[in-house]
Amino acid sequence: MASTHDDPNVYYVPHHSPWPFIGSVTLFTTMVGVANWFNGHAWGQPVFFIGLLATLAVLFGWFGNVIAESVSGKYNDKVDASFRMGMMWFIFSEVMFFAAFFCALFYVRQFALPWLSGEGDGALTNQFIWQGFSAGWPSNGPGEIGGAFQTIPAWGLPLVNTLLLLTSGVTLTIAHHAIKANQRGKLVFWLGATIVLGIIFMFVQGYEYYHAYAELGLTLGSGIYGSTFFMLTGFHGMHVFLGTVMLTVIWLRCLKGHFSPDHHFGFEAVAWYWHFVDVVWLGLFVFVYVL
């Protein structure tokens, strides 16, 4: 098939791809498995892992097809523009995802806890729901139902992780400039450094969680503070993991000679995602650890 990359009037549309249908089946299998696993059915756990592995296989095959179409010259500027719009909407959805969790944190601190303690219009709330409760942050809940715990100091491991992510943003930017200048060695080195920093971040966060559970008494059951802490930092950690996987795929593609100074949106899309993850962490560092 002749290359359509330089033809502005052609928009490549793949024909008869099986991946959307197969992916729907594997995702449904995964959902059925986890739902029954959580409801105590022994067969739910193996079904969940079968569905998960099948979904990963679908992603491997689907993205493999997209990569093959890209390197064969089937994508032109119109396709590139649609990819960019799709990535923008995806990151916007991620912004809304984290916004919901941040709003939950702000609501608890600014409204729910003061109401329960009788501040402002919460006198009746305090009297009838939990009389004598005094608000404070961090809170383990009325009646200290979450048990005693200690918080993680912001200027210890969280600061280390902040510096790691900020540094990774710099190394990724250097790699981006290298791909624009067609400096392949520099690109591979600095992109690899970004991946290493992401892996170190995850190890530090894993140790932080171990320290919280084993030594500080801070768990998911530690009242509203424990819930919001692990919800926000845990989901962010999951995004760091996914970002590291995507960066690794891009790094392997760079080793194979993919991308050019003028056509490298695969690299740019992952870079956008990684910088988004950096910004979210700065918000977490300030509002979860510092304040």
C-alpha cells in the first residue's frame, strides 16, 4: 500500500479490526471475575486474572497494530491531529478524576468536620449525630473510630519523591528536545533516566506505605484521613506506574529507530501524561502532606 502520510486529503481508517470486540469481551470477563471475587465466590479470582491477562494481551496486539500502521506511513497530519485531540480529552478526563478526590478532601476538611463539631450551622448536627465531637485535622473520625495514628512528615520521604518527579520532568524535557534535534543517543539516555526516576519514586512510595502501616498505625481504616490519604496517593501511584510502562514502551521504540524530529506524537502523548502526573503530585504534596 502506498504511503498516505503526505496526502492531506486522506484519513486512514483501519478495516475490520477485531480488537474492540475482543477487548469488550475481556473487560466484561474481568468485571465479572472481580465482582464475584469480592462477593465471596471462589471462582471469581481466577476468572478475574484470566480476564486481566486477556485484556493486557489485547492491548499488546492493538497497540502493536497502531505502531505498525504508524511506521508504515499510513498516518498523515489529519490523523495526527485527531490523536492529539483524543489525548487532550483523555488528560481532561484524568483532571476531572483527580478533581473529584481533591474535592472530597476539601469538603471533609472545610464542611463535614466543622459541622460535626458544631461550628457555624452545625450545632444540631453535633448534638444529634456525635455530641461532643471536636473537629481537627488529621481526623480519625468521631469517637476516634479509626484508632490512633501518626502522619507522614512532609519533609521526609514525600519531599524526596517530589524532587524525584520534578527531576524526571526535566530529564523528559531534555529527551524531547533531543528527539527534535535528531540526537538519538541523547534521547535514549535521558528517556531512560526518566524511567529510572519513575521506578525509584514507586519504590520510595512503597516503603512509605510500609512505614505507615507497620510503624505509624496509618491505614485505610484510619478514619477519613486514612481514606483520603491512601485514595489520593494510591491512585497517583497507579498513574506513575502506568506512565512508567508507557515511557518504557516509547524507550524501546526509540531503540528500534522509531520516530523522527517532525513525527513523534507517540513520544509527545506520553510526555503530556507524565507532566500531568507531575502536576498532580505537587497538589498532593501541598494539600495532603504539608497543609
